[in-house]
Amino acid sequence: MTYIIYIIVQIMIMLLLAPLINGIIKKIKAFTQKRTGPPILQMYYDLFKLIRKNSVVSEASSWIYKAAPYIVFSTSLTAALLVPVTIKLVPSFNISGDFVIFVSILALGRFFMMAAGLDTGSTFGGMGSSREAMISSLAEPSILVCLFTAGLIAGSTSLDQMMMFMQAKGQGIILMNPAIILLFLALLTIIIMETARIPIDDPSTHLELTMVHEAMILEYSGRHLALMEYGAAIKQLIFITLLVNLLLPHDQFIGAAGLGGILISLLIYFLKVIVITVVIALIEINTVKLRLFSIPNLAALSFILSFLAFLQYFLLGGGYVQLI
């Protein structure tokens, strides 16, 4: 019964909260530019409008083009089940799957998105797919090393067990641990790369010289476009959840049990997601888009940070040092 409740809570939070992240980022960027900007809930309106429209499908496309939106959306939602929004629902069972399956599921969705970009024979789609392949090949090693290091610290490859360990050992200020600081910076850099945000990509542009993610979905419309955009928003929330619940745990400070403890935990989780969202927006505001051949430098930075955290783990004696 607890497992069913967990699935329902996970899916509902991911579906309801994911579009809000983009709305907050756009609102903050508009505010700094002294514009009114779109409403925070604009993405909800757009998705509702698109989901009711039929899709225009190119005659040159195959089944890959039609199946890709559903695969991208379902893989994002499946990966979301492996990253708990609150540990209060998890202790009574173990979630099947570890970080290798987590990365593989997201890679499956990315593969079909790139294949769909190539499927129609569009020049922009092929360009976006090739750029996405380059970025993913640089980002995924950093993700694996980052999560592998966190798994070494926690003694498990399961994401929920890793979060529970950080919660149990995080009675003090967890970011005072050098390895955790390095992992935090590496994962924050990975979020920017994986979610196609500035300085990697500009999600608000359709210029052929700059777009990556938008180029792959340029041919989509209607409900297919809604699924693509929704899947990308859920993926963004997944990585933010991984950051705030793995490296900034909070459930250890909640004394209340039962439904009250779960609600308090979800409220704190929501506030942490908003804080990280603001940080991402500030990074976008204060940086410019990198040239395509400068992206490997940022990818190398995230890999170096995660690898330094791996080395720091052994320098601390091969275990987690609790600071209280």
C-alpha cells in the first residue's frame, strides 16, 4: 500500500510542479530586464492548449517520429520514480533500480529524441541531434562519476538508499564536507547541461546557429510537442530533486511522523526546489551562451569536480565524515 502511495505522490508532484520551474525562471529573467514577462503559470496554459490540438506529421517521417514524444515523456516519468521527493514514504521498502538504470532510462529518451530529429530529414533537426549527441557524450560520464561517488559515500548504488544515508548522516551542515561541496557544484553544472539552459543552450531562441534542443523538436506540433516539452520539464525537475534531496537533505530535522511529517517534508522540498530554480535563473542572467566548441570546457569542469570529489572520498579515509 505504501508503494502505491509513493508512486501516486511522485507522479502527481512531478506532473504538477515541473512546468512551474520554467515559469519561475522566465519570470525572474523578465524582472531583471524590467519586463512584465509571461505569467508564472504560462507553461500550464501552453501545455493545455497544445494537448488538445492534432499533430502535423511529415510524410517523410517514420514510426520513430510518432513514437518519440511518448517515449521521451514516459522515460522521464519512469526515471522520476527512482528519485524520491520525500524520504518519509520510502523507509518501509526499497525502490527497484539504481543510478545506472536511472541514467540508462534518460539516455533511452534522449536517443529517441535525437533519432526523431533526424527522421524527418530536416537540416535543423539533424544539426540539433548531432549537437545533442556531442553534449550528452560529455555530460553522461560526469553524471556517472558524480553518482558513483555519492554511492561510495553512502555504500549503495540505489538513489533512495543514498538519500536515506545522507539524511541519517546530515545532522550538521552537510555542505561543510569537501566531497559534498564538490558534488554539489558538479551536479549543478550537470543540471545546466542536461536541461539545455544558458550557457549551453537558449530554450527561448529559434536561431539556427544557437539552438540544440529546440532544433530537434522544431518539426513537432500539437500533442506531440506538448509531450516533448512536458518530458523536458520533468527531466529538469528530476535533476533538481536529485540535487536538493541527495546533497541538501532535510527529513532528519522533521520530528513529526505520519501525514503531518510527509506534508512538512514536501513543503520544505518545494522551498528548496524554488531556491535552486532561482540560482539557475541567476546563472542564466549573468552568463552568455557559449560557443559550441567551448561547451566541452564546461563539461570538463563538471567531470573534474566530480572526480575530485571521488578522490576526496579516499582522502577522508574511505568513508563519510559526519560534521556536527
